[in-house]
Amino acid sequence: MKSYEMLSENFLKEVREWRQYLHANPELGFEEFNTAKMVADILTKCNIKVYENIANTGVVGVLKKGNSNKSIAIRADMDALPMQELNDLRYCSINNGKMHACGHDGHTAILLGAAKYLSEYGQFDGTIYFIFQPAEENKGGGKAMVEAGLFENFTIDEIYGLHNWPGRPLGDICINDGSMMASFDIFDIRLQGVGSHAAMPHQGKDPIVAGAMLVNQLQSIVARQISPLDSGVLSITQFESGDTYNIIPEVARLKGTIRAFNEDVRLLLKQQLIANVESLEHTTGVKGVLDYQDCYPATINDPDCANEARHLAKLAFGEDKVFSDVLPTMASEDFSFMLNNKKGAYIWLGVDEADKPSTALHNPYYDFNDNALPIGIKLWISLAEGRLKL
């Protein structure tokens, strides 16, 4: 019998209570003060050494057994999204305009459960670092933890992360050798024209027409500049201009995002965007000013770590529950900053049941499937014990 098969119902009941408490009390990025305190208190009660206030609200728990110098780290994200929950749950969000709509409450509860179990019953030789990260949603908490000295202050050999994945059956474990999630960049474009009466457009320089031309030009970049064998996305997500019917405005504003798996594709998309904005004034008389922000790199698994994680998952759950070469997603993850600094792997955990498919991530009706909690806990226990084998 594998050690984690002895997880009791009382143990899992406590983990469910943690998860539902977190769901009811969501906090936004770098504001996870109550969440971080809860995490630190639970780790302390489990006799795990705790380091707090890393990148503001980050927490790291350190658990050592035996004499080996080998180590692994397991990471969970803690932050919620700035959106209003529309569920009618007993544990619905009590914080107006804040919601755990991405399952970070589940990720945190899973890692706490694994930490508690490994502290009490874990059979391993080495050190496990339990990393509870703030601000994954758009704010780059992963980057902030790396910059705060995560890998200098803690001797970590390899690192692993997990995300629940609606659309995959409950218990599916997906681990690619390479790409899992795309890079994430954003841009703002300000188009400065010359306002005029709408009946006399020849007297001005119309930023709306220039913006429409620019949108069409940008949509041709992926279609004609990127190889069909590569993947890339350039999306315009906002186009704002004007206040009334009879005035051609002075200014139009566009916003959007660029995604890619390959750094060369990411750079090419950025360069082509810059070139198109700069050339707009020559063709339309409307000047474009671009503000481009490089946000998250692509999330790329180390092949050796991915292979080891798959091997251990197959031993724990069976070969039919573990998958490689799944289609990566154009969504992004700031766990990428950690993988860029330390070898490791990112894992998707399926959460859909036949009679209860999960709502999509970032949806106001989303709720983490608590039946995935024991699966996630067992996954982390098997990984920790397998990589730090006695």
C-alpha cells in the first residue's frame, strides 16, 4: 500500500474546509495577508519551518527529513480575481468584487494538505520547499519571488506547479515535455489625430479610420509573417474613441495582447507591431505612440523533470490517467519565471466529472471541484517521496 492511500476522511474534511474558507475570503494579488497568515499558521502547526513576507505576501515552508542534500519545491498560487461571484454557495465570496474564479483556493488547499501529510507521515530523504506565491493574475508574483531571492535563499534542485484544468476528466494528469502555456505581453496604442466636424472630415486627421486600418494590418501579421508551423496570437481587445455623433475626435486608443510559445515568434510579433504603429503616420497623418509591456514568458517544462513526474504519476494513478503531448494553451502563467531559473515542470489536473462538468476558469459561476483535492494531494506526495526516495 502506498503511504498516501491512508488519507482519512477526517483529513480530507479538514482540507475541504480550508479550501472553502479560502473561497469565501478571496484576496487580490499582493494583498493576500489573511491567506498568507492562514498558510503560515497551518504550516507552523505541522512543525514546518516558515518564512513569511517574501515578495510582500509570499510564504515558504521548509520540511527536512533524513540526511540527503537533495531537494524539490512545490508551488501553489494564492490570489483571487477582481470579479463579482454569481454563485449561490454556502461558502460564496464575502469580499465584494473579489472571487476565486481560477481555483487558486484549491491549489493552496492541495499544497497545505500535502505539506501536512508529508510532515506527519512522509517517507523521504531530503528537503521539500512548499512555496505559496502571491499575485499570479497579471501582477507577476512569480517574478517578484524570484527577484526577492527565492533560489538564492533556498537550495532548490527542481520545482513543480499545478493548475486545475476544466475540460479534462477528473483525475487526468497532463505533463508535456515542453510547452504548456504561452508567453503574455500587453500593449497600449495612442493614436493622435486632428479633430474636425464630422461633416468636414477633410479638415482633420481621423484617428478612428487610422485605428481601423491598423487593426486590419495587425491581424495580418500572424497570418503572413508567422510560419503556419508556429503558434502566435495578436489580439486587439479594446478600441476607444469619440464622445458624440458629429465630431471626429482627436485621439483613439487601442489595447491588446501578444501570445507565443517560442521566444523568436514572440519577438517577431513585437517587432512587427512596432513597425506597423510607426508607419501609420506616413500613410494617414495620424501619429501612433506605443506602450509595450513584456509580461510573462512561456511556461516550458524541462523534459527530464516532466518525464520523472509522469513516471511517478503513472505509478500512483495508472498509465491511463497520465498524458503527454497535450495541446498547450495560449493562456499564460507566471510560474514561467520560476522555470526560467530552475528546472521543473508544470502540471494540469483534470477536474470535470461526467455528471458535473466544471465551469470555465475566470467565469463568475466557477467553483473548484473539491473531489480533485485528494488527487492533487496524492500527486504531490508521490512526487515528493519519489524524487526524494529513501
